[in-house]
Amino acid sequence: MKKFGVIFAILAVAALAWAPTADAQAKAKKVKGLPTFGMETGSKSAGGKTIRVPYTSLVNYYGYAKPGAAPDAVDNGRNMWYIYIWIPAVAPELGVRMISPAPKGAAPSAGDFVSPLWEEGKSDTASYFDTWISLERANGIASIADVRNAASATWTRYDSNDDSSEMPKNPGGNAYNSLMRVVSEPSNPTKALVRGLYRIGFTTYKRGDVKGTFVAQIGAPVALPGVVIGSSIAEIQANAKD
């Protein structure tokens, strides 16, 4: 019991350190066509359902996987793409979800992050993919100066997800969109959500071309001041601040 008491105390301190600001609250925006994104911390079961408090902070990323484009990597025979995230403080929990295609009527607004390919792809209403996502952290990258070494860094995977019943079905009527929640474990270096460079890996479960628009969301139970998202490490270097 003492061990869990220490862990919860650390999470409480982290939450206070990330006290919400007006700017961060403004970023807690919903995406049209997506249900409320609730967190794992503090969740309760009642009547056979899980009740979750919505994430205080939501950061949205609008992207487009261009048909035929070369992947960022090939992992186990599958073409893989990455979204990079700079997180400048300890996080008690992170939620990540992705939907393809972008919901009808959904569009970026002030404070959202947008892929350079979004404008090219937003008119492609026919293409979509069966999303598969993972969350990883670059080992040894703890400052913006360190990010220059990220290309040769090793990565620690926290979790992955293929299909989530919490997400809207795709146009084919299948629950193939993805969602996961990662709760920090401060006593475990491979599970602690510390300051650093993270990436969301995405592909399709079945081997093949990844194509179509998508929206990715990163949620936290506290404010995320200074978070930067980009489609490349160079974007993080250019826009993130220590």
C-alpha cells in the first residue's frame, strides 16, 4: 500500500506542476464527429459501463497519408509513418486516438497542428485506412538540443492499439479506428511519461498502402503548455522551446 501511496503522491505533484492555463484550456477543443475523450485516471464502473472524466487538454493533429508515398520506416513488413511530439514536462497520463478518414465536417482551427499534406488531401473523401497506432519515447532525448540526435536514438514503446469499440466506425461499417490510454508509472523508467521526444507510429493492420485523411488526438488530464507536434524531427527542432 505504501508503494501505491508514493506513486499517487508523485502523480498529484505532477498534476499541480501542470496547472491549466487559459491558453491550454483553449486547446481542449473537440473534433466534430468524435465522441468525448475520457481519461483512465479516476475512471469508475457503474451499470456495466465505464465512466471517465474528459481530458482537460486535447491537442489535435490533422493529416493525410498520400497514396503511394514512401513510408518513414518499414516495421515487420508494414509501411510505418510517424507523428513526433515534444512534451516539455512530466505527464501523469496520455491518451492517444486516431480516426480515418477525418470525420465529415471536421476541420483545423486555431491551436491545432496541421500536416503539410492536409490541404492536398482534404478533398480526398473516398480513401481511408484501418488505423493501427503506437506510442514511443526516444531514449536519451531530454532537451531540444538533444533532438538533433533523435535520428539515431532507440525508442521505448509504451503501448499500441488496433481497433477500439469506443471510436466511430469507418465508412465500411467496421470498428477499425484506434484508441489507447497510457498511465505513467514513475517508479518504472520504461513506463514513466517524462519530459522528452515522443512519436505516434501509425500504419494499417493489414499489409498494404496507407492512404486517406486522419485526425490524431493527444489528451492529458492536465494542461500541456509547450507541446509541439510535427510530421518530422526537423519540425520539432524548429518549433519547440526548452
